[in-house]
Amino acid sequence: MTKLDWRIDWRKGVMAVVLCATLAIAGCQAKAPSQFDQVQKDSTARNATPAIAKDATKGGEFNKFFPKGQDGYERVYTQEKKGFAEAKLKKDGKELAMLAVTDTRSLPAAAAKFANAKTSIAGYPSVDMGTTQTSILVSDRYQVKVISKAPTFDKEDRTEWIEKFDLAGLSKLK
Amino acid sequence: MSKSIFELVDQLPTGGTTIMALNALDFVIPGQWQNLTGFTNTIRAVTGESDEAMIQAIGERAVYLYNDEGEGYQRAMWLYQTVDNAAGALGVAAMANKIGQDISFLGFLDNLTPKPEKVQSINLCIKLVVELVAYCQINGIPGDSVGDFLAALGDYGGESLMRMVALICFDGLIPLGPGFIGKGLGTLNNMTPNDLEKNDTFKSVSSLIPGNNSGDKLGFIGQSFDSVSGWMTGFVDQKGLTQENVLGNLQKFVKISEDKLDYVGAFLDISVKYYTHTGTQTLARRLIERAVAEL
């Protein structure tokens, strides 16, 4: 090998190192830190708790307790997953609210918020969250929630629609 | 590791070929699709929430739900991405570096070959089935009856409806003409499981199409396409959609010369990733709706 060849190889080596460093820095810069980095790490860890508890009730079990569409109101089921069922409440084609039942087995914090509830609906502890959500806890386990989607659909409407669920039936669900 | 849901939503483009092509379809469903991007933006738009602690809590629950592999969300994302990428891998390299410079793309259309009609027809049918399978992965099968399920499907709006409009226009009307539904059904009826196995789009997603073998899967694709064909026919009629008015609107955004029309379908296949784009938007919306209900 000649001396010249050695120098070219040496320069190639340096170039490779510089390129790698540039890519690494560019790579790091491209990925800005996010407010969700920690939860991403927690939820993908090897021993992470799954989002949905194994013994959560099937969403389909909740359907029959939902209020029926009536007096021009239309109920359209939108999601049915383990521990969760949701329907949209519409009138004249316009979305008014979302109606949902969830099993808090998967998210105990959701049930815990009712411990300090100062109000109740139909005899069940009730809580308001933000300006659009009202919910109750049935049998210390099932959360029934109504979420306003139209400004005209207020807290009174949410309360009224929670009462329209078959809450007695839901309370007997094992 | 695959990307997190918040990265995928944060990285949705606000411009480029896909967005221009989708905007060109605004005339079909005026104002119904806004290009909503950014994870926290989406939380704000879907929930109407402005409280930062609440937005954080909703986002965190949505991330947890997405990362639970048993919940089907990652499978749905994979389906949307895969069916887009399967379209025309060959032409991508030739076009990739030109798209950034000039959307007129005429110079490199010569590198593309229009796909035979049969292949286009199969792609259309498979994309529709992918929508159905992804829908069930995301939403389950809502309600207790077929009627409930059809009502849920009929409630498509926003980015989900835009995806169906793009399917009808970009994978139906433009490459196959006004008889695209009949061509799809005809192709499926005359097809053997063996033919299906040779199709690249099918190969890429077949593992998630219901059925034990290609014969079953072909049956499922046929039934699914057949059951949605009535809705598609009605939609095309109601909106007065033709190959000409779709191309006319597309030409407002992307230059297409008359003698290159044959290539438009191939171009759209390669450069317009509308399943991935609007699919990510749909997935984010549904995750957020579930997260709010659960908190």
C-alpha cells in the first residue's frame, strides 16, 4: 500500500465518523421531546400493565342499558370494545352528545374520583369534569358518562340522559 | 420499535401531494374534512377541552390504549399504512426526489406504467375490505344488530368519509371509469384464489383478512364489496360524480395534460397516501373519544 492510499483511507475514516456524528445529531434534533414521552415509555415497558384489564366486562354487555332513540333523538352506536361501549346522540342529523359506559376495572383512578363526590344522580354518586362531562358510578365499578358535543346540550341535558340509561339493570351486571 | 401514536399524529403533513389531492375532493363533501394534525390539537378539536391538565390526561390514556396490542389499534394502523405502500413500490424511487420540487410531475410520468384494469379492480376491492377490517379493529362491532352496525357505518363523517370519497374517486372513477363498481364485482366473480394470491396488495394484507385460506378470503372480499356497492352507487349518483369532474377538480391543484390522463391513476397510487393520512386521523379521533369516556 502506498502512502497516498493510506491518507485517502484515513480521510475516508474521518469522513465516515463526521457523517455518523452529523446523522446522530440530526436524528436527535428531529425528535423533539414530547409531553407524552414518559407515558410512552411506561406503556411499552416489558412489564407494563395492559390498558384494559383481563377481567373487564365485554362492551357488548352494556348496549342493552343505553337509552333508546326517541322523540326525534337518534342513537347511533359508535364503539364497542372490551370494557367500553359508546353511542352518539343526534337530533336532526346534528351531533349533540356522546353516551358511554366503561368498566373502571381497567382504570381504577376513574372510580376513585367518585370517593369525594358531593352530588348524585338517580342515587348514584356523580361528578362533573371540565365543562362538557357528567358521569356517575354504578356498583362501584361501571361509569356512565355523557359528554356534550353541542353548546346547547348543557349539564341539565347530561343529567337527564344519564337518568335515561337502565341504571337498575346495569347495577345487576356481574 | 414502531412509532408512537403522538409522533404519527404530530408528523402528519400539512401540505404536499396527499393534502392537495384530498383538498381537490372538497367539492364532493364541502367543508367536511379539515386537515387536523398534531396530537394535542386533535385532542382539543375532538373534545373541545382547553384545560391543559385534562388534555394531558386524555393524551396519556390514549397512548396507553394504543400501546395495548390486544386492542387492535396498532393492527388498524398497520393495515392503513400497508395498503398504501403496497400500491406502487416500483415507481416510488423514480418519483420521490421530484415531488418536492414540482408537483406538475409531467417529466417523469413516462417512468410509470398504468396498471392493467384487472389489477386496479382488485386493488379497489381489497382497499375497501381493508377499510372494513380496520373499522372493526378500531371500533369493534358496535350495537346488537346488523341494523346497528350499518347505522354505525352510515355515520361516517370527516376524515373517514373523505377516505371513502378518495377511494371512489382515486381508486374507482379515475382508473376504471364510471363502471368501476361493476368492474370490481366482475373481476372478483371471475377470479380464482390462485389469481388473488398473485396480487401484491392482497399479499401485503392477507394475514388480517378473515378466512382460513385464499378461497375463504376471496369470498369475504366479494361479499364485502357487494354489500357496500349499493352505498357507493348511491353516493356517486347523489353527488353527480364523474371521471371528468373529479379530474377537473384535481387539475386545479395538480397540472395534468390531456394526453397523460392514463397515468393519473398510477401517479395517485404512488404519491397519494390517503389511507395512511386519514386513517391516522380516524384512529386518533377514536382513541381520544374512548380516553375521554374512560377517565
